[in-house]
Amino acid sequence: MSDEEKVHVRSKLMTTFTETDRKIAVQFAILVSMIARFDFPAAWPDLLNKLYEAASSGKTRLEQERALRTTWHVVHVLVSKRLIGARTQFIEIATKLFGFISSVWISTADILLAAYNANQADDPNLIPIADACKFSFKITTLLILKGIPDYYLHPEVVGFIIGIKAKLEHFLNCKDQPKTNALTRYFDKFIKLQSNFIIDIHSYPIQFVDLLPVYLPLFTECFFKYTNNIGSTTSDSSTFVNSCMNFMKAMIQCKDEDVFEQGSVEAAIANTDSVMLKAHYIITQFFDQGLIHRIVSTIISKVMLMSHDNLQEWQDNPEEFVKEEATISDDNIRTTAEALLQTLLSKYRTLVGPMLVQMVDEPLKKPVTDLQNVLLKDACYRAVGIGSYDLYDYLQFPQFFSSIVIHHLQSSDPTFNILKRRISWMIGEWTKSAPEMRPTFYNILVTFMSDVDLVVALTSCDALKILVDDCNFSADDFSQFVEPVVASVLKLLKRVEECDTKLRVISVINVLISQLGEKMTPHTNNIVIMLQETWQHAEPNESLDLLKQIIIRTFGELIEAVSGVNEPLYRAVIPMIGYATNVQCPDLLILLDDALSLWLAGIRNLNDITPFLPLFANIGPLVDYSFEHLRIIMGIVIEYLCIGKAQFLQAYVQHLVILFEKILGNVKDEPTLWTLELMELFVLLFPKQAPPYIFNVLSKIAMMAVQPDGNEMVAVSIFTVFAQILYSNPDAFFEFFGRMEMQQPRFLHAFLKIWLENSDNCSNLRLRKLTAVSLASLLPYRAMELSEFLEGIINTCIFVSNQEVHQRSMNREADIDFDQDDELMIRISGSVAKQAVLAADPITAIDTKQYLTAKLHETAVKFGDAFHQTLQREVDPMVMAHLSTLGNNHS
């Protein structure tokens, strides 16, 4: 688009404020803001002036509303810019726009209130005015919050913030009138916007201190006023009560360091003492003992009571009820009440702790007379659960439980299910504070998990999970409960229908397996059957993939935990692995990680690849799909190779070679190292068969090794592969380098030079010894041709021999008879099969000094005096002297 066309488009957009269709008007406003992000102010300097003119001199209220709507979108875009220049520019804009925009809000709000009081609220001409009022307030508050951080220096801004109180009171008074008209919805929105702005502005503590006496009484009194009949209030009134509680919580929580959030550090430091002392004084004087008692009492007796709608949902949809109760939402009035109560307990612990204990004591001791009495007891137990940490010094929980709580658990009246469910939840909250009561808790929860009421059963299940998944959990103390708990959880899993609920129950099984380990072995078959049924009968929805994921994860935990080989378990998991590792699987992104982990755990624990053999066909497509999971894929292939050996080679050797070709040279250094480790094991296990299969790959990695800018660790791993070939199949080694030298003469010399330079970089003694022994085995073949490397080869062997002596000495002192480097590697990798292969490596039984001596002797016999002359010429006499004395060290 040319510049002329852009100018034309921008000018046309400024004529769209008469658009009558609201949806089209919204799109015009968004379009203007998107262009403004890039063109304002450089290419569109008069944008804000045009918007100002349209909003201030529009022929109709509709034009004013459309202009303000567009201004809101533009301001919202401008404030999102984070560069210093853009932020400085926005501060200038905010100062200029504030006066006009705030005056629009004041005038439109006055018109609306006057019309409402005159019973003219249904006039359709008021709708554009109401929208203009909404957008002007949103713009003004955004200008203050993001563009006028030092608003306390601007009297007009402070006056605006103070003036909000009067308008808020007027809107609330209108809400109290039993009228339903077109403005009611707007007033609800205005109340929410204004209360949220006051909550947001408190994050400027230095400036807000002077406003505390204005808004603390307002929000506190409104809290009491609108909670008098909380059960019958509308959702919009509940929203405002929520805002009131959030404001009080924010004031109580205010910390000294908040002073430094806005403004310069110097100004904050200069004002810290006086400001915080003043704020502390105001808040302390306001939240006195009487007010705190009243707030706590109101929270327990009114706000935290379950409503009729809650009870109805309990009956109609218990699973959804449990889900919503466990969801923490800022818009949920009871969640906010809990947070306020927790804040009061934390801030005024010595005052609120005894107060709360005394407050709940009487209602809990009174006999149950009606449903309202049960709901009050439920709220009291809820308060006790919320304060489990802060009430520890004031509530003797064992005595409280035995004298009061236990009586509420013995009734068969269905109404008492409300208390059973709440007590189960409370047990989960108090488990850390009352560890001596765990056996009692276990008994109660096991019983309730089989309750006919699904809400009680699910809540008890959640509480049990908290008790088990705890650092103080003892598997031995829990052993008598394992069988009934597992049975109850599996029955509960069969009862529930929603995917989210199944996830909750299966997560409990997961925790039990993780914490109990082998104690779960007798219950494996039952768990397998239930998880299989859950997998097969799950109906597709947005949570199904998560359900499958946790089932796969649970099977992984089960395989790791149980002792012995369980055939039903493996019959269940193998099809799941096949499904979740198929690149055509629709849930691949979510299931693949856990499926690969299950695959690896399954093949390691079974120690037999036969049932897993068909699954290997998925490896190639997975590597084609992504290299992201290459590490665990290499681990799986290593298990196939080390466990299956000839069986695997016969079935999938071509797949393995193709895997090497796909990966090596196409990935970064770390995945290359994993693949080279696999290749070295391949050669170790099949010294005669392996090299011919991988000649093409060897050519690629040999060239990688001699690159001057290559990674040293990769080069060392490459040399390890060639060392294994040289030691176990020298004919293949020389055939390969013969082919290479047909293309690049003296390639073996260049290769050996870099190999010797990197021989000390091997990660453990086994690999260093493999390097030394393989280089020594080279001498009888090419000693005369490679005479320049004699000293390097001998030095490498002497170095490794000294390490062997030192290692054997350490092992004798510690009474250990294995290589600690290899043991560490095995412990990290977790592969028993790989450990067995490495332990059987013939290299481990070789004495490096004796092997070198034997090869030198063999070379001398083969080449005679010429070799002795070469030794004298190429090797330092001190090196030979050290070699001759090395035998004394062995003794």
C-alpha cells in the first residue's frame, strides 16, 4: 500500500463514528488502534486530536460514544508499548487527555443518575450515554494507572479519585432500589469498574495513604451491608462484596516493601518512615478488635455458608460440585472470603486465633435442629480447616476432634453428609499439624470413600491423597489400610463419569503406587483391569487426552514399583505404548513423553524384548517426526540391543543402521553423543557383523572427527567406536581405512594424530583403557608405517596402566571389585542390561601394561631389528625406562 493510500484510509476511518451497527463500530475501533500502534505519532500525528474533536463536538451522543470507544482501543494499544520513548510519550498523552475524558465521565454519570431517579431509565437514547460513561471511565483510570504515576501531585486527579466515592455510593443506592430497567446492567458494570480501580490504585502506597480514610469505611460498611442477606443477593451484589473483601485484604496485607514499587527509590526512601507509620496507624486504628471480630463473624456466619444453589448442584451434579469447590477463582465469593480470613489470621494471629476458636465453639456444640444449623457448622469447620497452621497454638485438635467432631460423623441422617464431607476436607488440612491422629484419619477416610454420597466419597479421596503424599507418611503404619483403600479407590473410579473426576481418582492411585512401592504388588491385577476399562470406555472430549496421559503415567509407576513379572500388566501396556508412540496418533503431543517413559520402564523391568519387538517399528517414524525425544529413544534402543542381542539384530538391523544415518551429522552435539554410545555398544556386541553394516556411517563420522572446529567430546566418542572396531575386528578397521585412503591419501595418519591428541579426554577409565588397548593392538600391523605415533601410543598405555593401579588400590581399600566410573555411569543410566554387557567386555579383564608389553614383543618378532631401531629413534629413553619399571608398581 502506498503512502497516499494509507493517508486516505486513515482519513476515512475518522468518518466512521456515525456507524449505527455496534459490531461494525467495534471492528472500526480495533482497526484504528492496530494502525495507531505503527503509525502514531510519526505518520498519524493528529489522531488524538481527531478523536478529541469527535468526542467533544459530536452532533449526537452516538458519535461521542463511538469516538470514546475508539479512543479506549487506541489508548490500550499505546500503553502496551514498553520502550522508554513510547512510555514517556504516553505520560505526556495521559496528562493532556485526563481533564477532558474525566469530565465526560462525570457529566455522563450525572445524566444517567438523574434519568434513573426520574424514572426515565428505559429511554433508549440513554444507551450511547451509558456506553460513553463506561469507556470514559476505563480510559481515565488507565491514564492514571499507567500515565500519571505521581497523581498525588495533580489536585484534579486526586479530586477525581475522591469523587469516585460519591458516584459509587449513588450507583449502589440505585442498585438497592427494586427496579429493573435498561440501566441496571450498566450500573452493575460501573460498580465493578470503580471498585476494581480503587483496589488497583492501592498499589501506589505512598500516594494512596491519604485516601485510606476515604475508602476504608466505604468498602467495609458495604461489606457488612451487602452480606446481611447474602443468600438472597444477586450475583452482581456478590461481585461487589467480593471487591470489598479484596480491598480489605489488600489493605491488611500491605507490606513495607510495597513503598518502593512506584516512583523513584530516593523519594521512596525519604518518605518510607513517615508514610508507613501513617499507613500503619490508619489501618491499625481502623481494624480494631471490634471490627475484626465483626468481619470474622460475618465471614463465617454469612459469606462462607453454602447457598441453595450450591446444595442443588450437589444433588444434581456432584462431580461438577466437587470440581468447582476445588477451583480457586478470584470471582468466587467464598474463595475470597477464605483468603480474607487467612490474611486476618496471618496478620493478627494472636488476636484472631483465640477469637476464631471461641467463635466456632458454641455453634459446633449446639445440637442440630435444622439445615441452617448444619450449614453454619459446615462454615465453622471450614474456618478451622483454613486456619490449620495459625490455630495450632490455640486449638488442641485431638481433643477438639474427639469431643466435638466425632459426634457429627456418627449420624446416618443424609443432612449430615454436608458435615462428613467438610470434616474429610478438614482432615486433609490438619494432617501436618496433627500427625499423631493419622490412624484415626485413615479409618474415617477409608469408610467415607465408600459413602453413597459421591461428594463425600470424592472429598475423602482427595483428603487421603494429601495424607499419603506427605513427607511424614509411613508405609509401614499404613500397611493395614492398603487393601481397603485400593478397593475403595477402584470402586470410586468405576462410579465417576466425568474425565476430570477420573483424573482426580487416578492421581490418588498414582500417589499410592509411588509411596507404597512393592506393597502394591498384590493389587496390581485389579488396578490393571480398572485402568484398562477406563481407557477403553472413555468418551472423547477435551479432557480425554489428559486422562490417557495419567493412565500411561500410572502404568509407568506401577511397573517401576511392583516386584516380579506380571503378565496382565504387560499385556495391558504394550498396546497403549503402540498407540501413543504411533506418529498418526491424534494425542501424540500430549502422550508421547509418558509413553516413551513407560516403554523404557517396561522393557527394562521385563528384561525380555519378545513382547516389545513389534513396537520397534515405531522408532524410525518417531525420529523422522522430531529429534526432541531422542535421548529416551536412544535409551530404549540400547535396551533392545543389550537385552535382545541376536534376536534384535535379526529382526531390526537395517532399521538400526537407518537410524544411525538419520541422526549422525543432522543433530547437535549432545544427541550425537547418545547415538555414538549406541553405536559403540552395537560393535561391542557384534564385532564381526556390525562393521560392514555401518561402513557408510563410519565414513561420515570419521570426517567429523578430523574437522578442526569439531566438538572434542563428539570426536572422543567417535574414536571410541573406532577403538572398539580396531580391537575386536582389525580386518574391518583396516578395510575401512583402506577405502578412505583411496579418496584421501594418508587419512589414517591424520586420524591417528587427532585421536592421540584427544586420548586423555575420555570420560571414564573403561573408555580410556579401550583406547589404549586398541592403539596397542595396532602395533603388530602398522608399527613401521606409523612409527611417528609410537611414543604417543606407549605414553597412552602407561597413563592408563597407572590409573588401573590407582583404581585397584582404591578398590582394595574400600573392598570394591568393580570400576567405580562404570558403576556411576550405570547408576545414572539405570540400565541393568547395559551393565551386564559392559561387565562382559573382554577389555575389562586385560592388564594394559602386560598387553602393551606383549604387543611390543609381537611387533619386535615380526619386524626384527628395524623395529628396535625405530623404537630408539622415535621413543624417548625415559619413556621406555618408565615402561620397564611399571611392573614393579603392579606388584
